[in-house]
Amino acid sequence: MTIHITRRDFMMAAGATIAAPAIVTSRTRQAAAAAATTLTLAHGAAPGNPRAVACETFARLVKEKTSGSVTVNIAGSEQLGNDVAMLTSLRTGALDLTANSQGAASGLVPEIATLGLPFLFADSAAAFKVVDGDVGKEIAKRFEPFSIMLLSWWDNGIRHVTNSKRPVVKPDDLKGLKIRTPADPMTIDIFRTLGAGTEQIAFSELYVALQQGVVDGQENPLANIASSKLYEVNPLISLTAHKWESTPFFMSKIGWAKLKGDAHTAVTEAAAEAGDEQRRLMQEAAVKYLGEFQANPKVKVNEVDRPAFRTATEPVIEDWKKKPFGDLVQRLVDAARS
């Protein structure tokens, strides 16, 4: 765009030494505006959840690292649909980024569900060592044919059971209970093996489903139980620690193609840095909320017979070793135990 400066305009300026920088600045701003890129990032977490906080951090870091040429707009709390819908939008390019879920992602790449094998990881730190290594890189590559890039492995924590009927101390205590699980084949297998009935209900609808008795209980990390206030309608929290889950942070290849120059590096770095923060926040949240739940007279927290649960769920691991990607299951188990 050509900027025309009249003699009158020039004389009204403070002087050439002031006017010249102003003209250059105006042109620079116009060029930057023309080259600006806007990305949309969606997730299903409630405000204040570590996933939501990390997404805000990611957006800030991208803006800083690109000097404002790339802006990330965030739609949280399933505003753009559930995790499955977000993945569909990602593949078509209608959505650029999502901090998604392991269960939904397994609908595209079943191998990702293996990260949730029962009692595979003692804690999230043990899981990070594996997903940041060769096995994690191999699983990430399997999303590329779907026009999806896995930028970073975020944390969805060690998961526990809550319900409104009775404390769960031993595996038999789950028999007859209706447990909401995500649409994750591994989680479904675990609870059916333990004798529970399973229902797949959108996370945004879970509070009401528990409140109305559609299901008796559910399973989630303590951070999710707290941020979505599930303890209000499910006051019995049993520390089963039955599995770990990732929060895969995805980007559409179509969205990736929108980026120019160093913006690719900026987005990659921002995803990793925000992921480090999210991991830390999840681990801090687990400690914080456990203390709060134990101090809350309206909530009952109990330990479980974990060796009994481990023994009861061993058939799940053996069944998954029989799948077409059984070799990956074995390598994952070996990596987790090394």
C-alpha cells in the first residue's frame, strides 16, 4: 500500500527526524498485519485445569516467539465439540491445534491406547521417560498419515476411581457398579475385566450424569476430579492408580502449512515448553488436591489393595499382546520396566 504525504501533512509534523520513523513504523505495522497468522486451539478441560493453563501459556509463547506474527485463539471446555470432534476438525484443517485425549486418539491410532496398560507406570515421571523416548516417537509417527502431527506429550495423570455407592478397596468392590469411562478401549477393558459395567459419556456431561445416577462412578486424575467438581456428586475417592494417560498435543498439517519461516520452530518450542509446565502443574495438582480431599469432611478418600488390582488386571496386558501391534506392547512393557 502506498502512503501519500502532502506538504501540509509534512509541515504539521514535528520535523523530518520525527516524521520519517513514523512513516516507517506505519509501513512496518501494515506489512506485519498482512503477514499475520491466526491459529485456533481447542481443548475440553475446565478453566484452571493444568491443560487449560498450559494452552494459555502456549498461546503466549507463540506470540512472543513470533513477535506477534502468529496469534493463537483458544476454545476450551469442549466449545468446539468433544475430543473426537476436535480430531475430525483437525484432520480437515477446520481446527489447527488441540490438547486432546488418549482415548479419542486411539480411534485413529489404536497403539496410543497401550500407554494406558494397567499399572504400567508407577507415576507420571516414569511415563515421561518412555513417551519421550523411542516408543513415544514411534507412536507419534503413526498419526502422520492422518494429516496430524503430535507436537508434544502432555500429561493426563495417574487415574483413580470415584463413586457414590461404596468405597472401592478390592477388585470385587467394583462388581455391579456402572462406571463412566472415556471412549478408550484400554480403560473399558480394565473395568470390564474387574467386573464393572462401563458407559461412555462426554466429559462435559459427566457431572450431570453422576448427579442423576446415570452412572455410579467414573475414573480420572485428581486434577480433573477437582477442576470439574466431580467430588460433589461422587464423594467416595478410591486411590486405585490403575493407569496413566497422556494428553497428546496435536497440530493439523494444514495448520502447520500456514506458518512461515521461523514460526515452525516457535510453535514446536512453545509446545514443548508449555508441555513442561503442564506436566509440572499436573503433578503439583495431584499433591494439592489429595490433601484437600483428605481434609474435606464431605469426601472420603481410601487406599486400595493395589497388588490385588494388579493381579486382577494382568489378563488385560496379555490380551493386548495378542493384537496386531503386540510387538509394540511388549517393547512398551520392557521400556517401562527398564
